[in-house]
Amino acid sequence: MNQQQQINAQAAAFRRLVKHLDENKDVQNIDLMNLADFCRNCLAKWYMAGVQEQGLEMDYDQAREAIYGMPFSEWKGLYQQPANEQQLALFAEREAAKKAK
């Protein structure tokens, strides 16, 4: 595989990940953080960084819209559920473990 083919494959995987997340809106960001240590917002930050590494401009709201498929405030109002005590406790435990390393 040459470099362009690798870039194309990586871009296809990225698009599939974003589509998968879009198709599974019931999966909350806190669940993603607790299970995989990243969420849609992390992905937006990584996307924004990739854009900026190319010398282009993109702000965080634009990056989140690219990942969420709509303005974040709209997505949040439609799909985000309040985190429950168990989710918050697991998140705090994982964050404490990261700091202890």
C-alpha cells in the first residue's frame, strides 16, 4: 500500500467511525469515556488539530459540528442524557487512576 492509499483507507475508517457514532446516538459520551477513554468531543478536538496542522483554520464549534452532524447545542438538546451516579463514579475513578500513574 502506498502512502496515498494508506491516507485514503484512514480517511474511510474515520468517516465510518463518525457514521457509526451518528447511528448510535444512544451511546452517551460519558459511556465512551468510561469504556474507551475518548468521546465525540475528543474526536472533534483531534479533527480540529488535524485541520490546523494543515495550516487551515477551524474552531472547536466547527469541529464538533463536523463530528456531531449538527451544532453541538442542538445535538445535546436532542440526544444527550444526564449522567447517572454510576457513570459519574466510574468516570471519577478512571480519572483518579490516570492521575495516580
